[in-house]
Amino acid sequence: RQLAAAARYMMGIARSRYRLSEPEDMFSEGWIRSQYGNTVPWYMSQFLSSAGIPQQELQKYVDMATAEYFRRIEESSPECPLFDDVVTTLEGLRSRDYTLAAFSNSSNRAIRDTFERNGILYLFRTGDDLAIVGGDQIGKSPAAIREALRLADAGVEGSWVVGDTMKDVEAGLGAGIHRRRA
């Protein structure tokens, strides 16, 4: 919802300058879910270029729409309940000396707020830092995983990526984390 809302907001601004079409199918939740796992700037680029924003102006509008998305995410800071046994599983991993790190397309602040609300923020603490990387910092990519590993003071050897999309797995492979079957 927040992606489509931010894209529509930017379309409204861009319409004052350009004659734009309305790529309705791209604003649908179904289309967004079918592309799930891409970075926020990627989505915005797809929305805005398909609407007709000239290529030479596209990056400016993508940057503004991306900033609007993160503003909306942080304002709404949606409730995000945990699945059963998540806390027990994460605590079990920490008790076995696993270091935990997180990366997401949400903003760093929204991730921290969600983890705090769910009582799991402490599990991602490494010394004085938190091993959390948000899409407003890097976005889902091998670079995001490498940054999360750096914050966790961990290497790729012995690391795992647990995600809900193939993009997460691809980012892990791109960061050098070997594929394992669960």
C-alpha cells in the first residue's frame, strides 16, 4: 500500500509538469506482490517510467518518491506481529552463540520500531551497535547483506540468510553465502 501511495503522490507532482499516463496495473497490490523483493527505488523507477516521466528527469522523481515512501512507512509504522515461535527460535540461536542481523526494504527506523514493539530488538545488538540494515540505507542486495554482516562482525562463512522471497536468497548468494537446504 505504501509503495502505491508514494508513487501516486509523486505522479500528482509530476503531472503538473508532464502529461502522464496512469499505469493502473502497476499500482495494484497483485502487481507489487508479484515483484516482491525488489528495492524501493526499483519499484518507483518502474512506476514512474511507465507513466511517461522523461528518462533525464526520472532519477529526480525516483529519489523523491522513495523518500516519500520511507516517510509514509515511518509515519504509519505498521503493526507487524511475529509468527509463532519466532522469539523462542531467535533466543535459541543467540543462546548457541549465533549473531543475528536483519535487512529489509523498510526503513532502518521502521525495522527498529517493529523489533522494539515485539520485544526482540536486543537480539540484534552487537556491542554498542545494532546489526540492522534498512532499505533507506542500501536496499535489498548483496551489499545490504555484507553491511549487515559487517555490523554483526560476522563473515559469510557459517552465515545463513533466511528470507521470504527468492530475491533474499539471490542477495545472499551474491554476498557469498553458500546455498543450503533446510
